[in-house]
Amino acid sequence: MTVRKAMVGDYIMSIKGIKGQVEKVNENSVIIEIIENLSQYEFSNNRTVVSHKNYIVV
């Protein structure tokens, strides 16, 4: 399996269980709009930052 960096519009799943759509790609991370949150974390809005090391493109 080849691991690749996400691009704007891709759907990703973080290793913590957060699924979302990529809105912006930065050098070391992506900003996603959260679609599904299976983690123990709560977010005050529906966006978060995920490191490139901590997700897979689905």
C-alpha cells in the first residue's frame, strides 16, 4: 500500500478515528471539515488540523 499526502477535496481518516474532507493542505498538516467523529475528543466547531503522519486517504 502506497501512502500519499491528501489533496484538497480528499476524504481522510485519522488514526484517532476522525473522518473528514480536506479543506487546506499545509506543509506538515491538513485542515479538515469533520464528517464523523469516533474519537473521545469533542470539537467546538466542525474543523480540525491533522498531521500528515496521522491519517490515511480513504
